Amino acid sequence: MVSRAKPLANEGKVADYIPGLANANPEALSIAIFQEDEKCLSAGDVEEKFTLQSISKIITLALAIMDAGEEKVFSRVGMEPTGDPFNSIAKLESMVPSKPLNPMINAGALVVTSLISGETVDEKVGRILTLVHDMTNNPTIGISHEIARSEYETSHLNRALSHFMKQHGVIEGDVEQNLETYTKQCSIEVDCKDLARIGMVLAKGGKDPDTGREIIPSYIARIVKTFMVTCGMYNASGEFAIKVAIPAKSGVSGGILSLVPNEMGIGVFSPPLDQKGNSIAGVKLLEILSSHFKLSIF
Ligand code: DON
């Protein structure tokens, strides 16, 4: 399956609007599948590390709801998909109030990050990392400070979105500190096995697959999985739901976290992206896997 998907990577382009991402190896392709009985199966360049980027948005969404409650979070960010790109500013101006359409686009994720508890950037980032450690069962995971800095210094669009929302009272607190927290959450470094285990925790309704301990309340895991289906692949979410038919969340580093409810967590990685910011070979690999093993949730 890996060798069938690999040639497609040649049609994509590694993200370079964050300078630190431009050095990624375009040839890397990996997949890991975490299942209850067989544990973790993997193939390809499984040792390759990459940053979570937008995949971090599902983790911060869960944490913000745990911290601030569902009502407060969804008073600031909507629940509807958008046909616009992930970094679009267009809808913010036409919506009254200026509430972003959903927590998976950049505007929505910036609001979500502002709702995480903590007095300082370090405290907030520490709490995000703790949740990542719990979900992956990998306490060695940290941040690529090089990529975080590279994004923070060039985040003009996210800075503009943030100031727009601050002006309209959707974001409270210091914009720069929130951007620093956001760029650090996006720069958490994982491999595809880590993604697969996070997927498995969500697949299990928020429970640790080994111990059964609740990491995320099940109603929050359900909300996160629903957003993965409706908005996880941005303005390609509809096509992905038809062709692959399982919840998934992509990131511009080329990672995709996916899952089959109750059954498995899946992590894939291949840096070249399509025009909508999703990994080309990663999507193909998930499509082949889903059709071969009949994984569709519909
Ligand atoms: O804010 C950004 O633009 C990036 N840190 C994350 C965007 C992203 O991963 C979109 N995903 N496909």
C-alpha cells in the first residue's frame, strides 16, 4: 500500500510558507496503525519526525472544552464547515459577530488556544504537552523550537486574523502571547506511531487503550471526531468523507491523524501537499486502506 501511494507524492509540494517546514524530506512516507489486540503495526519511514501543525487543533479543542466548558467555547467559535482555505480571513468580516466558523480553520484554532487555562505561555504549552504525552503514552515528545520560531516570525496572516478578532472581542488577552502558544502547539514533534495512538484514544471515546483511564471525557471525544469528519480536511472534507469515509485531521507538515471508531487509530506522514494543504500520498494511502479493509463509518 505504501509503494502504491508513494508516486503520488511527486505531484505535491512541501509547505514553505513556514520557512522551517521547507527542509522536510519529500520522499518520506510512513503509516502506523494502532489496534487493541495487535498493538502498533507500521510501514515506511516510521522513524521520521514531523510537527503536528493543524493536527494540534483537535488536542487544543479538547483541552479548551475541558477548561472553559462547551458553552463558552462555542460562544466564541462555530460548528460549521467552510468552503474556504484554512487560513482565509474572508468570512470573519461577513460574520456578525466576527466568530470563526469552526475550530479547525486557523481563526477558530487561535480562539480555541486563547481559551486554554494558564497564566503564561509556558503554563499553557505545558498543559497542551501533558495531554499529548497522555494520549501518546510518550513522555519524550517536545517542541521543535526552530519551527516554532520560524512560524512565529512569519505569522503575518495569523497575526492579522488575531488582531481582527481581538478588535471584535472574540479573542481576549494578549495577541502575541496567544500566537506564541499557538505556534508552539503547532510545533510539537511526533512520529506516525504517536499519531496512531492519539487516534486510538479518540476511537476509544477518550480512554487510554492500555489502562482504560479516562484522558478526555467521551462527549468531548465525540465532538472532536465530528469536527474531524466535517472540517478536518478543510475544503476537501466533503470529498474525503466520500472517498475515505473515516474521521481525519491533516497538518501542513504532511501528517494526517485518522481513526476508525472503537477499532483503530491511524497516523500517516508524507510532506508534499495538494493545493488545499493536505498530504497527497497520505490521503491516497488512507483511501487505499479504507477501501481494502472496508473501514467506512457510513
Ligand atoms: O497556522 C498555520 O498556518 C500552521 N501552523 C498550521 C496550518 C495547517 O497545518 C493547515 N493544515 N493543513
